[in-house]
Amino acid sequence: MKKIISIILINLLFLININNVKAACDAKTQLEINTAASNVTADLYYDEKIVGPDGKVHPEIPDEVLEDLEQGYAKSVFVSINIENITDNIYLTFENVDENVNDIIYAYDAIDGKYQFNVPDTTKIRTYKIKIYSNNVNCFADEIRSIDIKAPMYNFLSGTKICENNNAYYCSAFITTPIDVDAREILEKQYNEEEDEETPDENEAKDNNILLYIVIGSIVIFIVIIYIIRKIKAKKRDINIMRQSL
């Protein structure tokens, strides 16, 4: 509320002294303000923390406790939006209409020009809009610049078998664009790609194995034929011997 009142009062002062303001806002000052606005950055920051059964973050938990699932501790990723290079001659508004977020950020709200907004969770994709204005009483103007940034949603598909050794976007752990995929279709596609990616060496090895089986089979057949021929000859010899003895 304090920030909103401050903005209203400053803007009223601007309206009352509009002619003097325009005269006092020289090109050099305006350039400095525009430069400051162009230097503002907004990036996503991911931080893995350990959350206990009480829902609170626990900085130091031994590995043996974390590995014991019955203890109820688990690693979780927290996402924040880091806004940097906030200076005295500008101020920002930070908005998300869907969730009634409407913050006003001045240099004194930042630490060394940095301001961090913690995203509530990663259950859905959220879009935030940052608008940058002049904070110089002599150079008040409309919005100088705006930045749109999306906070990601955790993709549960990334932890399934479909995404093993798969670098496709739909297998990213966090996504900022909705995905609509057919798991069965993906599995079939993977299977076909794996067959197509067989190397010449693998094909050659298969051919060599087939040739080896043919050679071995031929040798076995040859031995069997020799054995049968010898048996037939031995039988004939025995018959002749029996005839002679009679």
C-alpha cells in the first residue's frame, strides 16, 4: 500500500508540474534512464532443496536419512525469478493477473540491484510481466520497456521409461510450453529409430554369424553322411561274411 500511495503522489506531482518537468528532462538524463531500463534482466533460477514430512526445507539431512523413504524426506526443485540491474532512476512493476500478483519494485527493495521472486510451485506454467518506468521526477513517462518471463512446470513424463536416453523437448524435466504427446506412438517411433540406427558393423557381425552357422551345419551334415555310408558298408560286409559261412 505504501508503494502504491507513493506512486500516486509522484504522478500527481508530475501532472501539476508537467510543463516544468518536460523542460527539465534533458536528453542526457533521458538517455541514462533508457540505458538503465535496457540493462534490466530477468532469469529463472533452479535450486534443489530437501523437504521434510512437515513440508519445510531442511538444509542439512544425512544421506542415510534421505535414502530411507519411510523418513519422509525428499529432494525438490524450487524455482525463482531473479531480476537484476535495478537502479535508483527506474522502478518496476511485476504482474501475474491470473494469480493476483501486482508488485512494485524500487531499488531499495533490491539487494545490490537484485530482486528475487519465489514461484509458488511447479504444478503449472505461469507467465509474469515486468514493466519498467522512469523513477526520475523530471522524466516521468509511460512504460519504457517490458519483459515477459515464463515460470516452468515439472514434466512428469520426464521420469518415465519413454524418456530414457531421450533428449526430446517432451522429455525435459521442466517445460514452459505445453506438450501433448501419445506415449504409445513415441515408443513405436523409438523402436523404429533403433532398428534404423543399426551400424554396418552390427550387420556384418550378423552376416558372419549366419555364415558360421552354415559352415558348422555343412560339416555336421558331411560327418553324418560319412557315418551313414560307413554303416551301410559295414552292414554289407557282415552280410557277405554270413553268406560265405553258409
